[in-house]
Amino acid sequence: MEVLKVYSPFDLVLIKELKLANENDVELALRKAYNLYSVKREGLPAYQRIEILEKTVKLIEANFDSLINTAILEGGKPYNDSKVEVLRAINGVKLAIQAIGGIHGEEVPMGLTASSSNRLAFTTKEPIGIVVAISAFNHPINLIVHQVATAVAAGCPVIVKPALTTPLSCIAFVSLLKEAGLPEDWCQVLICSDENAEILATDSRVNYLTFIGSSKVGWHLRSKIANGTRCAMEHGGVAPVIIDENVQIEKLIQPLIKGSFYHAGQVCVSVQKVFVHHTIIKELSEQLVKKAKGLIVGNPLKEQTEVGPLILPKEVDRIEEWVKEAISEGAQLLCGGNKISETCFEPTILLNPSKKSKVSNQEIFGPVVCLYTYDNIDSVVEEINNSPFAFQASIFSNDVNFILSKAKKINASAVMINDHTAFRVDWMPFGGRDQSGIGVGGIQHTINEMTKEKLIVFKSDEL
């Protein structure tokens, strides 16, 4: 029997050992889900889904502190941020409940031509079928809510494969769903290798694949999924920020710091590339550096900690290599740049890295932000749009015309104005363009994606 060992990313202490599912377990899970869907294609009754999710909310609230502690221990996100994540999870389930009432079709007009007379037509919404959810480590409970609670709300059987670094929050949430009354096979957790996850995701019985993780893995899976399987892929980007000369610098320092170093930069829309007008670069960089140097890095269980560990020691090594490479290629190190320990890295700010450096053209996914000075805003927009990634971006300015014109020209799925790129609430559409992803997340949007439409046309001489 293969075993997965789950370690704390901060002190590398063993938290738990779990059995790894094998190929036979994958087949069994698929068979259970397929048999369930085959005999109950309409899913659980809507009122029953609502009751289950309402009880789940109460159970999350009753287990609030335990869920926070689990998320911190396995994921390393600091206490205050993990607390916010569990609060978001509660709200996410509530949003899923509200969305159930919105799962409906509409009348399609008939009689507009002679040939369509004496007919009544309408659409209905049905569960799409078996959902496979493959999740990421950086929001170990909230991402599961977005992928699993949505499937339950839509009426779909779901098989979820959490990140192997953070499976415990997923297991805890699914346990609460079942305690709330969700029948056993409607949600199955599979702790398995990437190879077996690929077998799971690409099986012809799967109707919908929701994947959150690296673009390399995601696009590979998309190339191999069965014909007819619908999918949503959420990857990362380089999160560009444009700062106009017409700003109040003191008002944007805290949003930039939060967007850059929240969860040690391990967020798919974490601030990475900040383009600053040359007239304000000195003042802005000085204030950013002062704030970054004051951040408390360390044990995520301590309430005062603001930046926790990277998920794995090898990620700390990678970040160090990328920063050293950027400096050797011409970047100026303004602060940070060093390992604090085997698991933590200093909040780091680089000035004007080369466009060839990895920090300029690949997702850092660590506590590093790059500043670039500019004179010509059009060249900045061109550089942003030349990137293969397009997710959330932001613009800081007090000039409405500047904001509107640049927001329209930037290739991004969302543009934040006078806020950092990592802003998100769970009811808004969320997802990348181009190599950053496909499909749209957000509780309501995901539930819509997990349904399929059927047209019914009723002919009668009495109509």
C-alpha cells in the first residue's frame, strides 16, 4: 500500500499519513459515480440539496477553529488569512444555496413564423453529469467549496482530487457534507498520484472537469480529455499593474503590499509586474521597501505573522535561483532576496529586471514583486498584451480618461481600478484568458457550467 505523508510547510513536521488510491480505486470511484448518475440523472431534489448545504454551513461554523487550524498546518497560510478563507468558504456555500433557485430554463417564443405555429417551447436545466475536480494547495478549503459545493448544488456526482500537499481540508469539508446528509457516493475524495489523476480526468464517463493548478498540467489534461467532456482550467499569470503619475502614493502602498505578499505570493493573481511612471518611482519604491521590510515572516499559527512559508522547500530554492538570475541579468535588488530558512523567503522587491529574466516572463508564485519604470504608456500596454498570460490586472490613477482607455486596451479577464490584482469575491466571474485558463469560475458561474440545457417543444392544435 502506497502512503502519502502530509507535512507542515513551515516546520516540516509530519501531520498525517494517508493511503494513496491506486488505479483500481480510480475505476471503482468512476463506476460508483456513473452508476449513481445513470439511475438519477436529475440529481438529488433541489430542496434536498438546499437542506444539505444549509446544514453544511452550520457544521462549518461549529468546526470553525478546527478548519482554520487544519488549513494553516497543511497549507502554511497565516492565521488571519486562513480565518478569512474559512469565512469565505461559509459564504461560498451560502452562495451555492442561493444559486439553486436560479437553475431554470426559459420560454422560447413560437408562432413567429407559420411553420412554428401551435407550439409551446421552453428550456430546462439538468445536471451535466459526473464532475471531476482537481484542486490546488493555495486555498485548501475555499477552492474545494468552489469545485465541490457547486457540483452538489448543480445536482452532479463529484469526484475530487485535492492537492497532495493539502488534502486534509478537502477531507474535512467532504466529511461535513456527508454529516449534513449528502449520500455517500455523491462526493468521493481520491488521494492519488498525478498519473492516476490523469486516468480519472480523461475517462469517457466524465462529463465535466474542473482543474485549478499549473498551466503545464492543465493544458496537458485538456489535450487528453474525452470527446464531449466540458472543462474549466484555472491557471496563473504575471498580474500586471500600471501606476500613473497622477496618484496619491500613500494610498496605494498597502494594497500593493497585500497583493504582492499575501500567502507569500502563492496566489494565481498575485501582484508581480508593476509598471511605475518614472517621475514617481523613487518615492514609491522607498515606501514599498519600507513596508516590505516591516512585514513579519514566520510561523503561520501566530496571529501577528503576515507572510508564511512556501508550500515546499524546493519552491524556496526555486525563488532564490530566479532572484539571483534576475540580479545577474541586471535587476537592482531593493530589498529581500534571501532565504530566511529552509521554508521561508524574504519579501523581495526588484527594480527593472531584464525582460529575458524568468521573473519577468513566468509566474513567480512566491514573495517577489518586480518594479519597472516607464515613460511611454503605450509601450507598457503593448508589453502586457504580448504576454501569453492574461488574468487579472490593475490600474492606479486619478485620471478617469487614463483609466478607461487603458482598461479597454489591456488584455485581461478583469481589471481592478485603484486596487491590487488579487482582489476577489466569490460571486464575481473569475478566470484567465489565453494560457491563463479557460472557462469562468465563481460560485454562480460554475454552477451554470455544471448544468446542460434541454429544449422541449410541445405541439398542439389547441395552442
